[in-house]
Amino acid sequence: MASPAKLRKEGEDVVEGFIHNVSPRRQSKNNSPYFTAVLQSARQSYHRLVIFSMEQQATFTQAEKNGNAVRLRNVRRSISFADPDGFDVLCSRGTKVDVTTLPFLRSTPASCRRMTVAEVKALGPKQKVGEVRGQVRLGGAASRVVQVNQADCELREVRISDGTGEVKVTLWDSFVGQVEEGLSYGFTNLSTRDREGCISLCTGPTSSIEEIADLEVPEEGGGEQHDTSTALFSATVKGIEVRIVGKCSSCRFTQRQFVERSVTHRCEGCRLKQGALSFCPSFAGKAVVSTAGGEHSVTLTSSALSSYLRSAGLGGIFNDADAIEDHFLQSAVFDFKVSVDGFLESIHRADERGASGTGELWDADETEDALPAKEDQAGQGGTAAAGPVA
């Protein structure tokens, strides 16, 4: 018969509950793969699960899908930074997952349901938000490119309001161009971040944004304002560098060994072999453009470049940086829209000016004042306060 001490020890590394919100593959700072989930251990008690065994992701996903209660053996409890009164559960390759029965019903955590902005701002950092709806406010910052884990990422910060409050949302990569100021959207699968003592929201791999009917939101003053001045001008491309990073459409893992112009590629994360064009390209780079007043350096953004390539019918060269560079060098004049910090917001062929919506171009003197000179742009890009959810 086991001693009481041994029984206590065995009891401490066993937890039971229902599984919710299994995440896709993520990468830790030391490059260890993992995924997360939420464990409902009582009727209204929830804990964050961190599983460092990708082999078990299918098991946890199936348990969530079936709604089965499970017993997790050989786990470790850790202090929760998001909930000081609770704890996180850490699982390893040695963790055993068994189906069991429990005396309470499965209940979706509040963070997986639709929340108001006021409820979001009452959460702690690193919390999941199932859905929040809001109207995009004026005064959001223009998009910019930053370095995250040695890769170029595009981000844009906007503010949304639903009448109960206002919160900042950081849009990463493919989400940058999905919202317009003044329109209302439903944002799903976001996470909270602590930015200088204020809670903000951030998109992740499983996030989605959908336009909804306009919300009746009263105007609020005093919000943070950004300089959204832009320069509109015509120029030729004198030199250009395009960098492409592919992301798996299944697990969103960033590919480090992606071969341009290849027909197929095996994801370095989930290991699925897929057609090369099924990987979502993210663009970065720079261009030296020539105007009537001289040469200037423009930082390329993924949203602007991908939008141009699609509208120009050039989707077939999405994974070919050389072909994209040759296209711009061999073409004549383009109309550029560039932020005050030198980041590209949009680009069109000059002969499409009437349909591009850019309106009347600035004169040469105004453009020279608004656009930084080439030598002033070197090294620009900055850093972000928090990276995207992996």
C-alpha cells in the first residue's frame, strides 16, 4: 500500500477537466515548439494549459471537438502571471491523457465569448478574447515594418470603440489592410497585451476580421492621435530589393528555408508538404525612387505590395522576388502614397491614376517637404512593443 506522502505526490500531478480553445503550433523564445489550451477544472474555474509535445496536439484537439472530460497525469503546475490567484498547467511528452467523467457540465470560458470593450479592458495581459465588436476610430497610426525574431513584419495600430470604451488593436501582417476608418468590424480570437499599464489587443494566427453593420457609437474626444500625413507623388523605380517570407496556411509557421520558384514545399512547422503557392507570402524591402526633385528611399510594406500585385494580375510571381523586382524596374512611372515615416501605403501605375482614387498630386515642393531624403531613411523601421501571437 502506498504511503500518504506518495499518494499526495501522485495527486498533485493530476488534473481533470474539459479542454477548450486549442491553439495552433507556436514557437518559444528558445525555439521549442508548443501549443496552448484552456482547462475547465470546475464549473467556473479555468486554467491555461501549455503543452510542450506537438505529438499530443491531435489528442487535445479531438478532446475539445468531442467535448470529453479528460484526466491529465504527469503534469506540472506553475504560477500564472495572467491570474495571480490561479495557476497554469504545464504538460510534457510524458503527460498521459485519459477520458473520464466529471460532476459538472462543460461551459465555454468567458474569454471565448463575445465581450464588450469595457470587459476586455478589465482583463489581465495574455488573455484570450473570443470576439469583440467595434467601430474603427480616426487617428490610428499608419502601418510600419518592424523586426520580430529576425523577420520583417508589418503592423498597424488602430483604435476601436463600441460605446462602452475604447481600446487599441495591433493588426499584424495580413490583417493590416482589412479595416477602414469609420467602419464597424467583428474581431475574433484576439489576445490582450499590457502596453505601459494599459490593456490593448493583438491579432494572432487564428484571428479573423469581418465587417458588420455600422455600430451606433458616440464620438469620444481625448484619444491618442498619430501623424497620418502622406505624400502623393509620381516616380520611377531606380533600385529595389524585395524580400519574401512564406507562412504556412495551415499552422501559420514562418518558413526559414523557403525556396523561391519551387513548386512544392514542406512546412518547417507542421511538416505538411504543400503547393508553394498555398504558403501565404509576406513582403518587405526597400525601393529607391526618382522624382522631379531627386531620389528618395521608400520602405516597402506587405499590404501595399500584395495589393498592387493582385490588382495588376501578377499573382503568379508572388514567390519570385527577382520577377517582382524586374517588373518595377522595367515599368515606367508609378503613383506612390507614402507615410510621413517613409512607409509605402499604396502604389499604382501612373496611367491608372484616374481610377486609383489618389486625387490631385502634390506639387514638387510639397512632396520634397513631406518625404524624407534617401540618406535620412537608412536604418528606419523601429521596434515594436510586443510581437504578434505566434
